[in-house]
Amino acid sequence: MNNLLIMPVIIPLIVGMVLIIFHKNIVLQRALSLFALFLSGFIAFVMMNQVREKGIQTLQLGGWEAPFGISFVGDMFSVLLVLTTCIVSSCCLIFAFRSIGEKNEKLYFYPLFLFLIVGVNGSFLTGDLFNLYVFFEVFLLASYVLITLGGGKKQLRESLKYVFINIVSSAFFLIGVAYLYSITGTLNLAHLSFRIAEAGQDGLITTIALLFLIVFSLKAGLLLFFWLPGSYSVPPTAIAAIFAALLTKVGIYSIFRMFTLVFYHEPQITHLMIGILAAVTMLLGAAGATGYMDVRKILTYNVVISVGFIVAGLVTMTEAGITGSIYYLIHDMIIKALVFLIGGTIILITGTSDLREMSGLIRRHPQLGWIFFIGTLSMVGIPPLSGFLGKVFITQGTFETGYYWLGGIGLLASIFILLSMIKLFMNAFWGETILSEDEEKGSIRGLLFPIALLLVVSLALGIGAEGIQAYIAQATEQLLNPSLYIEAVLK
């Protein structure tokens, strides 16, 4: 059964390679891509229940025992994220069927989409630091092409910025890997944790930890997010949604993994620094979200706010804080895909992203308007929607540990989320209808289904939170107790 660990990586990889050959057969590409994601999601669900019953699962490729071989590790945290990735990516793919355009579909969109998922799932499941770098590069290479799909001038300009930033962060990633290997003699995450705990986290190790924090902060958009608003605003809607839902989350996952498993010995330095980055990120993201009148810019800056808020739970290193971060991370992957798909649909209808040039869409598209409104309430954290529990637990964790300033900034950021999203709702959906049916720039036929599906998942996560509480609790326990991970991998 442990062989299942690699299947969410292998399945989309093989299907993506097959689809390169049949890139002109659109029907086959759609069917196989969706099948690959559904099958990966089903396997992730089976893995989740296996971890629930038997604990952390490991796979040593080639029969080489850790730390000498390549390890795949499925703890509850990583498996939950793989399952959420498959759900979100399936909905975005269904949206792409009706929106991406036949020309782009024939330009290897589906293989690239699957390769992106290969990198994301691999990043969540790998137990080796160098292979984490490899999987980062896999999804980044796919994203380099996807961000330019369509070939617009603005896309090409923003893609250069995106590529440059990620090349720089990848170079720093390799430098950190080299230094860490030279000191510890290993790159297996469990073995790294054991070695550093054995020798102690001295000043040099702490410096390397801060280097990794810079690398993953660039990937996640934590403070160093200047590349993000433009890069996430230019691709086609389905691609922008998958970027917003998944790519920054891999950076967040890496921060959680490294600073709960490897670099957790000097929290007064490393975790305080993370807290400062989270606070500044939330404040700057709030300023951007309320300052723009552009649909995609508002949504993108809300991605920035959520990055800071999720990481704030890690700073506390408490059960409440980590539980809140996991809840909110899963919620945010779903809800960001939802609002980005709706935002792209609004732009499709009106032909513009400027809020000042749209009004009254709810009269002609009431389902779209009310789904967006419910998504807004969930982002703010209104009970019993999916964002509520995460915000409560993160705030509780910050207050329990004396980080009142961080918890207060998180609550303040929630107010700015409300202001920015209500501004978008009131300008786009409320007011006088200025577009007749004939004047609308595009049809939303077939686009509401994946949007409604994401809403159902979000509602289930909020209203049915008790159903996944045991899984979240186990994920929290495993993150707060590194010995469980080490024992599972090193036996």
C-alpha cells in the first residue's frame, strides 16, 4: 500500500507525457487530464485514511533505506494538501474546457497543466530536501510556459519578472542545500532533523535557516511579493486560479515543513522573524487590496494577505495556532480558486477588469453574484463558513503565546479583506445594470458548474468541519512532534 505514495506524482506525469503525443486531439486531452486528476484525488483520499489508521507512511524508492535512498513521506499534513490540490485542480481544469480556447488547448496546455500538478504533489510528498528543489523546478518550468499562454505583450513582460525572481530564489535554494549538506552530510529531511537536534542549532545553522526562509518567502509571496500582483493578473483565468490556489501554498508548506521538522530549535530568532514577515505582509497586502479598482489586482493582494495570516499560526508553535493554519490553508486553496474563477468570469462578461466600468451584473447573473458573496463571507471568516475556524484558532494561538500584536494585525487584515471584497461586489454586481445581454462580451455557459462545485466543497469544509477535525488534529500532532516523522522514516 505504501506504493500509493508516489501515484499522485506518477499518474499525472505519465498522462502528461502521453498527451504531448496527442496534443491536437482535444477531446482525448480533456478526458485523460480529468481522469488523471480524479484518480490522483481518489488515491490521496485512500492515503489519508491509511495515515489516519496506521500513522505516517513512507516509501523508499529502489529499496534503498533512508537516509541513503529517495524517500517519499505521507504524513497527514502533506496528504491533506495533495487531496485538496486534486480537488481544486480538477475544478480549474473543467473551467478551462470552456474558457481557455482551442488555440491554447493545442499548445500543450493539458500536458503543462499536469506537469504543474506533478511538481506540486511531489513537493508535498518528498522526504528529501534536494528532491524538494527538483519538484519546485518541475512546477516552475510548467508555470513559465503557462503564464505566457496567449502571448500578449503584458504577459511576456510580467513573465520575465516572474522567471527572473524564481531563478534567483532557486539559486539561493541550491546554495542553502549545499551549505546544509556540507555541515550535516545528509539531505533527507528526517535525518537532517536528527543531525541538527543531535549537534544543536548553532549560529551557522540558524543563518542557513534564515536563508531558506528568504527562499521560501519568495516562493510563497511572504513580504517579498512584489512579483506576484502582476504575474497572477496576466494569465488566462483558469491558469491564474490554479496559480493563486496552489503555487504560493507550496512555499507555505515548505516553510511549515522546514521550521517544524528541521529548524525549530531557535524559535526566538527564526519564528520571531517569520512573525514579523507575516505582520508586514498582511499590512501591505491590505493596503494593496483596498487601494486598487482592478478586479484581478484586488484578488491577488488578497492572496498576499492570506499568506501572512496562514504563516502567523506557525509562529505560535501551539496546538491552536498550527490547527488554525492547517484549516485556513485548506480553506484558502479552495476559496482562492473560487474567487479567481469568478473574477475571470466577470472580466469575460464585461470585457474589462476596471470596477468603474461595470455595474449591476447580479440582475443578469444572480447565481454568480451570490456565490461570490458567500465566498467573500468565507474569506472574512463569518461562521459557519470554511474560513471561520482557521481564523479563530490562529488568533487564539497568537494570544496564548503573547503575540497580541500579530493576532491584532490578523484581525485588522480581516477587516481590509471585507472592505476590498465588498467594494468588488458592490461595484460589479450591485447598482444599475449597464450591459444588456447583447452587449456582454462573452458567454458564461458551462462556467458556473466548476464554480458551484468549489462553493459546495467550501461549504462542506465549513459546515462539516467536525468530520475532518480528527484528520486536522492528527496533522497538528505530527507537525508539533518531529520524532513521529523521524521514527517513521528512519525506523
